[in-house]
Amino acid sequence: MMAVNEVAPSDNQSEISIKDIVEFIRDFYKRIIVVGLIGAIVGLAVSIIFGLYTATITLYNYDGLDIPRIRYLQSALPKLEQEHQQKLKNLDDSFLGSEAFWSKSIKPNILVSKADSKDLLDATALNAAGSKISSIQINSKGATQEDAKKRVEKASKFFIDGSTYIELRDLVRGYELKAITIDSGLRKKISSAEVELDYLQKRIKNLNDLKGQFPATTTTLGQVVDAKDSGAKYLPITTQIFAATTDVNNLKESLARYRDEESQNIVYKQFVKQAILLVENNQGEDDLGAKLLNVAGQIEKEIRNNIQLIAVEEIKVSLSTIQTKKLYGLKQAGVIDIENPPHIKYLAMGLLIGLFTGLLLAFALKLTQQGKSA
């Protein structure tokens, strides 16, 4: 019992009362406030010295860019700039090769917000509207207003020029794949059609020979027949000749279409052969579209086949569409908006850190004084 009574006072003495807290604050509040003010001053100084200005450009989206295309560009643009850096070594533009920069600096403004979705009951209409981007915001930071402005102007120009280059490069690669696919597919189709045509022509010759041997069996029937049908051999010879001739004519028409497609493919291959060199040697330059149009124009001058002219026109229309979108697709809205560094935010953070540090120092000092008095 005596041991318990001796421990109890010790426990009571170790408890901190409200009176102790008040006395602690009264004794050390000046030190806490001073350290807090020092922290606020340091935070403000850091903001002034190291704080960054933010410049923002808004581009109206007349190009029809959607969310998937934006996401594709956010991953493709830094890779394109990295390729540039390997050749040009332009350190001033190296920030454009950062995937983190493009993921944070591009903000698409969607036509439909979450609040607007309540008014759209049709899910199809909601999805269609929600995927459309009215404008795109591009922002960049800099140590000074001028630096931030220059960086965001570079980012905006590279976004427009780079996206145009990527679209032209993808177009050329698409025609390259199309030429390979057509070439391999047509070869098989033409070979099969020619073999079948040869068999049908031999069949017609044999039927005509048979008709000369049995002229009395040439009465025709008023019906359509497939020459490949198992029962066709029992039909009158004239009917069989008519059916086989029809198949021959159909095959000749198919072969003619294949030849036309093959002729167009020659144009695609000629264009790709020259265009690939331009794409590889003109990464991101303004005149790439004009050079590709010039290639198509030179090919057009060398041909007189209407079928091939259709293929050239298809290429020219695709290139002209991309060039038009570059000129009018993304237009800057208003002037560049520049925000000052968040001085208040840094000051508040410095003040809070300073007060907390002052509190820790005061507590350590209090423990030191208690240790000396003991």
C-alpha cells in the first residue's frame, strides 16, 4: 500500500495542466513569434528569388482536336523534340523534350462540364459533346515575365508546328503501308484471276468444238445458269457457252479494276519514295507540307493516265487539308496571360514552418531549463 501511495504523486506531477501550457506560452511566445516571422521572411525571400512566373496562351480549337488526339500529341511531341536535340543540341528548347512538361502544360477546355451534364439526358449527345474541345490552354513557367512569355510562345509554336509535322509523317507512313498492302494483295488477286480466266477460255473453246460436233443440241433455255454448277454440263451447249462467256467478261472486268488499282499504287509508291526522305530531313520545319505538295505536283506532271491522276489528287487533297488546319486550325485567343509567383503562398508556408520550428525550440529550451533546475 505504501508503494502505491508513493507512485501516485509522481504520476500527478508528470501531467501537463492548462496552467502549465499558459505559462509556457507566456514565457516563450516572443521567441516563437520571432522565429515565425523569420520563417515568413525566408519564405517571401525564396518566393522573390526562386519563384516562377506562369505564362498562359489560349488557342481556339478550329482543328477539331479531340481528347485521344491530345493524349497522343502529349506523348509524341517530346519524342519529336528529343530527336531534334540529338541533331541541333539547342539547350534553350530542351524543356520541350520533357514528357512531364507536356502532360502538365496542356489543358483542354471541354465544351461540357460536370454541371452541364445534368441537362443532357441523352448519353450519346453527352459523349459527343464531352469529347469536343473548345480551346486549349498552354502554360509555361520562367524566372522572369519575359522568360515565361518566351517559353510559352515556343511551346505554342512547337505544339502547332510539331502536331502538323506528326500528322504529315503519319500520312506518309499511311501511304507507305497502303502501297505495301495493295502490292501484296493485288499480286495474289491478279494471279488467281488470270489462272481462272485461262481455264474459262479453254472451256469455251472446248464447248464451241463440241457445238460443231453436235449441232442438234444447241437449243437454248431461257434461264440463268452458273457454268460451275454441277448440273450445268447437262444444259444445252449454247447455254453453257453463254454462262462461261459471262464469267469471262466478269473476270476481265475485275482484272481491269485490279490493273487500275495497280496503276494507282505506282503513284503511291513514287510519292512515298520521295516523301520519306523529306520527312526524315525536315523534322518540324514549316515548309515540309509545301515540299510534299511539290512532290505530288511533279508526279502529276509526269502522268497522263486518269486513274493515276485520281490517286495524285487524293494525295494533294490530304496534304492541303493538313496545311489548312495548320494555318487556321489553332488560333491564339487574346494576349498572353502572365501570373506572378505565389508570394502569399510562400509567405504563409514560411510562417507556418517558422512557428512550428519556434515551438520546437521553445519546448527544447523549456526542457533544458527544467533539467538545470533539477
